[in-house]
Amino acid sequence: MTPTQATLLAVAGVAGGAINAVAGGGSLITFPALLAIGLPPVSANVSNALSVAPGYAASVLGSRADLTGQGTRLRQVIPTAVLGAVAGSTLLLSTPRAVFDLVVPFLVLGATATLAFGSQLRTLAGRTRAHSPHRATGTLHLAVFLCALYGGYFNAALGVLLIAGLALVLDEPLRRVGALKNALAATVGAVTILIYSVFGPVNWAATAVLVPATMIGGYVGARLARRLPPRVLRTVIITFGTAVGVALLVRALA
């Protein structure tokens, strides 16, 4: 790897880690950067998943204040996230990705729309935690499993999917939803590290450059997210989600 390539990856890693912490979708910076230095798509995808995972862990540290009071909820959904991530990683390593590549942009755009119109959808569904706690709990596990399945398979825009799904199910401020998103994304990342490092075509030189960069970006981004007003944070997330979905759709149809 040349110094220019290493610099490109480092800059992409810091930017991607920060975007993942604030809104999700940072892999749309790091993944193309890996392709730009010459990695094959599958190797770039696997290396990217390993590289951004520590950034999610740093985001948890940056947003830990907003996890206060969510310990029980987190302990309940972590096994669901692990199960979904294992299933998604297995799919990536054992099945063709052509069909899923075409579906991914629509999943991301749908998740972004869910976040944008979450209040209206909650009203339409008549869902409140006070009236139907068991149904809300089941929906939470389903949302976490599907997002983790996606994250184990492709990972890009995992944060967008998680925060949209969680915001629809939970009656919590967006900052607290974002903190939970960071913790679940870190869980998915840990699973992918274990599986991909053993069975996937990882480029370890590229990963060694990206890991510290995404950790720095993830911590800084999480601290920034806590200072943003809820309306601004929601707008940033929706904007990034739309951009990520369109970029993935163009890539899939190219």
C-alpha cells in the first residue's frame, strides 16, 4: 500500500466513523475508498465491515450518557442482534449477493422514510408502550433482528436502518435512540469481526489503517450528536439516509 492510499483510507475512516456515529451511512465513504485502492468488491466489503466495527464501539463511549436507564432493554435485545448478525454473515459468505444488492437501496430508502414519518406511522398504527407493551417488545426484537441480519450481510447504512427501526418502536428522544443504535451496531460489528476474520477475504493492511481512523471519527461524531438539537439531528440522519439509498441504487443498477 502506498502512502497516498494509506492517507486516503485514513481520511475516509475518520469521516466514515463520524458519520456512522451521527447518522449512519459512513460505509458509503469507506467502502468506495477501499475499492479506489484496488480491492475486489467482496474483499472491500468484508474489510470495510471489520474496519468500521471499532468505530461503533467508540461511538458507544461517546454516547454512554444517553444509555443511562437502558441497561435492561439492551441486555434483552443483544442476543437478538447477535443471532441476526450471525445469520447475515453466513448469508454473505455462502450465497450470491446480486439479488440482495438490488434490494439493499430500497431497504435503506424505506428505513429513511420510516424515520421521516415515524410519528405519523405510530399514530396510524395506534401503538403506544403503555397500551401494548408486549407487542412493542416483540416488534423491537423483530426490528433489531432484521437490522442485524442486514448488518451482518452488507453493513453499509446499518446505522440508518437501526435508528429508523428503533425510533418507530420506542418512545424515546432521538439522542437516546441513537445511543442504543450505537450499542447494537457495535454488537453486530463484534460478530462480523469474529466471523469475517476467520472465514472472509480480509485485507489486513487496509483494515489496520481504517480501524484507528474510524474509532477517532466515531468518538468525535458521537460527542457531536449529543450537542445537536433533535430536529437538526433528525434532518441530518434523513439527509444521509436518502443520499446513501440513492448512491446504493445507482451502484446496483450500474
